[in-house]
Amino acid sequence: MHPSRRDVMSFTAAAVLFGAVLTSPWGAAEQRPAPAAVPTYRQVTAELIRPRGGLPNVLAKLAAGGEVRVAYFGGSITAQAGWRVKTLAWLRKTYPKAKVVEINAAIGGTGSSLGVFRLGQDVLAHRPDLVFVEFAVNDGGAAPQTIWRAMEGIVRQIRKREAATDICYVYTIHTAGMPRDYLKGLCPRSTSSMEMLADHYAIPSINVGLRIVQLHEEGKLLYKPAVDPATGKPMPTAPGKILFARDDCHPIDAGHEVYTEVIVKAFGRMARLGRPGPHKMPAPFIRDNWAHARMVPVRPAMLSAGWKKLDADQGLGRRFRGRMKELWEAVKPGERITFRFRGSRVLLYDILGPDGGQVICTVDGKASRPRPRFDRYCRYHRIATLNVASGRDPQKVHTVSVEIHPDQPDRSIVTDAEKNKPDFDPKKYDGTAVRVAAILLLGDLVD
């Protein structure tokens, strides 16, 4: 006889909230077996809190007082004024002797595959004592190997820079698909992939998304408003029931409050776990991890004559200066970036937007099709990446050229929906602009 979905969830909740802690058999300072070239993916049993090696260094620092720097590294769910703001306030209230400094390193719509390249600039340069890592939703479509390469690269970069920095994974939820796995008592693919890595490194993890599913199954929470079929408008939420979000993944305040309650409970579970000291580095989980991923600035010598550096005090330069130290812009077809590198992968850290153009990427003499810097979300400008070359011979020197194409991309996916609005301005969607902030590299630039 098979248990019901509610029985599965109730058992999981009871095991986490009231039962014994299931931790890794390896301590934070112990070496692991050498990795296989490609680890075997498996779905992991879902638990609200896996303390593993705990957070001994940051908790000791918080208790002792003085400055404690906490980084929030993730996507739009972390960028919201939600669990990040609420947990920061809780830390400051709970540890009044400490000066808790926030490092807000969240960028909406991005996952660990960008995070691993921007970690040094956005997180490590600020010397964190604790790094919350939240990429489960934005990594939802990625293959396990891709997640392992990026997430392990993040872990190993942190450990190499400062071995005493604590790391904590936070797993949020996309309610359109992830609950199916949680109702079976299992983590979805992205979360399972991260859990395997967390177990290898004894990194504590907090599954706030699981709690949302539990409350939904208990009849206490609604994922998002029901829609009145007659009017197409959201219907009121029943009294006493928590409304989690208005879409499939971005919580409203009540949803973030649930997230925060789970995180606070997790800190209580980890209060006396582990001893302060450096985290030793085990053997890599996957051999081709991206521990050497980095961001390098664009050099003026790489650029044709029509590029200009945007003023950091106005316009797009001001808007993105918190994440892009320099932003270069070219608007005319034929303008290009040219450089050489030795390595396996290179991307451009750039901007998508309503006036974005198309580019041709030429690597070692082979040209790509036109690559638009515009997509269905381009009613506004946002941070993105352009994959220029991947899977290259890491020992060979490769020559790269990225050139603006004369034709504009097809914008109908946006303009068809916008053109009947009274404030529609066709000039907003006209242009061949390309804006680049840096080069993302697995390898080295070659002069």
C-alpha cells in the first residue's frame, strides 16, 4: 500500500522538525575520496534543514561581537526586499554586540553559471564571513554537470580566498514544477545536484521551498491567487490562508516570512555544531569544475574606434554601476571587440535591452549566426551574458572577434504586445546597440 502525498510530506516534516539530524559521515575538515570524472546524479531525499558542518565560524563571530559580513548571493528572489532583508534584521536583533554588514550580491534572472564568474568582484572582494548561496530556481533548467561545475567553482573560490568563511545553501522554489518532486519526498533536479555537492563539502543547506509545499499540502498556503474564470482577475485569498506569491516563484511578504522562519530555525539547529577554524579543502567533486572562473575588464585596445565608456553617474552607466564597474557601448554596425585567449570558455558580460542589436561571434576564423542582444523580456535593460566560445582546447590560443551586425533582431515578440498601449514609443525598440562590461573567462587573455 502506497502512502498518500500528504503522508509523505508529513513524514518528511516530522523527520526534519522533530527527529534526529541526518548529517554527512564526513566532518568539515576530513578529506573525501577522489572524484569520478563524471559523478552519477541521483535525486536526494528532501529535508528542511541539513546542518552538516554547520556555521561555526560566523556564529562564534556573531556571539563575540565586532564586524560580521554576510553575503547574499543569488537571483531575483534574493534581490527582493524579502528573506534577505528579514534575516539580516534578525541577525542584527539577535546578536546586538555584532555589527552585521550586508553584502547584497543578488542579480535577477541569473544563476550559478554567471555567479561563478562574478563571485570575486561581487562577493569575495568584500571579505564575507558567511555566504548564503541561492540559485536553485534559476538553475532549474541546467544539467547536473553544469550546476556542479559552477557551484563547485563557487565553493572552491571561497575556500581558497578565506578558508574560515562559512557557506550556506538556501533552496527556494518555483511552484509550477518543483512541487511534483517534493510531493514524492525528493528534491528537484537542481536542488538534488546542489545537495550532492553540499554533502561532499559538508555545507549546511536550508530548503525553504520544501516548507512552502508542506504548508500547501496542509491546506494552510496558496501558491498564487486563483483566477476568476468570468473576469480573469485574481480572487481573494481565503481568511487564515497564506498567499505565497503572485507568480510562480517571487514570494510576497508573507512568503518571505515563511522562508525567514525556516532559516531562523536552521540557525538554532546549528548553534552548537562544529568548532571554529578553517574549512579544509576535500578533493574536487568533479574534475572540470570552474574554480578558475574569473571576470576580466575590457581593455580599450580590444575595441574599435566607435566604442565609448558610459558615464557611471548617469543613464545606464549609473543604473548598472553596482554590478558593472565599467560599461562600454557601441551603436553602429561593424564596431567590434577583438582579443585572444588561451583556455576553454569565454563569455561577454553584457546588457540586453529594447534597443539591443545583433552580433557575429568569430572564433578562430569561424563565424556564428547573428546573435541577438534582445529577447522576450526586453521591455527594459538587464544584465546578461553572451557565450562566445566553449569547449575549446584549453592549451591553444584562440582569436575572438565580436562584431555588430547591420540587421536588427526581430522584436515582434515584445512590440506586438506593446504597440497598442497608449505610451508605446517605437523609437525605444530601434537600434543596434551593444553594451559590454567585462570578459568572463576560463583561461587567460593573451596579448
